[in-house]
Amino acid sequence: MRRYLNTLYVQTDGAWLRKDGTNLVVEVDGAEKARVPAHLLGGLVCLGRVGISPPLLGYCCESGITVTWLSERGRFLARVEGPVSGNVLLRREQYRRSDDAAARAELVRSFVLGKTLNQRTVLRRALRDHGDAMPAVAKGAVEAVERRLTDVARRAQHTHDADALRGLEGEAAAGYFGVFDHLVRTDDPAFRFRGRSRRPPLDPPNALLSLLYTLLTHDCRSALESFGLDPAVGFLHRDRPGRPSLALDLLEEFRPILADRLALSMINRRQLAAADFRRMENGAVLLADEARKALLVAYQERKKEEMQHPYLQEKAPLGLMPQLQAQLLARHLRGDLDAYPPFVWR
């Protein structure tokens, strides 16, 4: 079993990161604010204006610690990493499968099934835990979409065309986000969810989802690269310059578990208030600094929770699950597994 390594998030404007022995030191205005043993880190994410000394950057590259820069809004800016591991034969097989219509469809089906069934579990848990408190109309709508997701998953199992499977994924997403607002249990009108908005997010729930999806994409990309896969060449997501298509494929299985549920929990537990968000002139809604810090802490804590992997039948931190799925995908592409088993949350 692989060891779970933490990701360090630094968001203080003007922070300076340097190396001291085998420690990573965070300084603000010349004063030391944090000191972290580097061997415990698997990634370093800098949000906003954060500087890094050349010795630390070199050490991160040599030690396999990926350094990522995001804008204050959570938009991906740049990424620095050392030599890519893995073998060229695995990547060549990945490219061949991506170009083969039948092989591509088989993998697209797995990603769509994983995402759809995990979305269904989010709805089922909401109904189980809070269904009695929902208004009758809202409960009925959630139950209808839960049945619809079951039907989408059933149809996906018998569909062998990648484009048709993408259409089923879109149908599932439309239904799921169509009732997402019913899962929000606060009366504050600021947290009403009126549909998915991305660039930019137009309300607090979308601001939370967008940032969490960005963080999760970083984790999925690192997981794929650790097994020698090319994150840019996917199956469900078509190739596009600058887009980590395979990382987005893997992300789909984990959106409902690691992002959607966490966003709902923070809203429903009143861990965030309307004052924790800023509205920009273009209508974009962003998290304030302290709220973003709270979200990053909650995300790290969520990744430490243990669960049993549905295929491997081993317990591991949730943050390791993308690594295990990347390993299973690599094994499938090498021919060790007949099919790629999606991560299905129970």
C-alpha cells in the first residue's frame, strides 16, 4: 500500500518559501510562520502571490514534490515537477487505446458509471439522512433523479459508443445538478444553487465547487503521473491543447465524494456564511481569504478519512484513492486487468 503524503497549500499574499535542511519554511514579512518536514509532502500548491526560492524549487523537483501555482480565484497557472517516471511502452499503449474507438468506449463507460453511481449515492445519502425534513416536492424531485441515475447507469452498461456514453453522462449531470439545491439545508438565500456556473462561478455554492474541482484535478494529475500515464491524453474528455484530459476523466469518479459532499457539508453545518464570499464587478463570486483557508483545511481532513477500496478490498485514506485508481488504470492498459474497475462509493 502506498503511503499517503500531504499537500501543503499556501495562500498568504507575499509569502516566501525556502529550504532549511530537509524542511520547507514559510515566511511572511521576514518572520517564520510555518516549518514542514519535506518528506511528508507529495505536493505544494501556491494560491496568489507566493514566492519560492530556487534551492527549494530544485529540491522539490528532485524529491518528487509537485509545485503548482493557482490564481487567487483558483485558476490553474503553472506547474513544476521533476523528471516524469514510468515507461514509454505504457504511454504508447495509452495513446493506442485513445485512438481505438472500441477500446476508448470501454474506458469511457467505466468513468461514466463511476461518476453516475457516485452522484446517485450523494442523493441516496441525502434522502436517508435528511429526507424526512425535505418539503414533499423537493423530496419527490430528488427521488425521481435518483431513479433516473439508476436508469442512466443501466443504459451505460449496454452502450458501446463513446459519444452516446458522453450523452448519458450529460443527462446524468443535468438531472443531478437540477436537484442539487434541494440538498442545501440553509435558509440563507445567498446559498441557493441555481445551476452550475463555471467561468466565473456566480454564487457561493459554485465558488466552492469550482475551487474543490481545481484542487482535486491537481491530485488526480499527480496520481496519474506517478504511474507513468500521460494526463493530457484521455478517453471521456477529448484532447485539447493545455487540458489534462485523463486527469479530468479520473476526476469524474471523485467529484461527488471529495468535492460535492464537502461543499454541501460546509454549507449545511454553517461553517461558511455569506460574508465569507466576495462578489467581483464581473459577477464572479470568490471565497475570502479566511474562508478559503477553512475550505483547504476541511479538504485535507476529508482526504485523511479512511474507507475500504471497493475493488482492492483494502482500507486506505480517501486521499489515496486517486492513486489506487491510477494504478488500476495502468494495470488495465498493461493487460493485467481485463477492464478498468471504476471507483464506486457505497
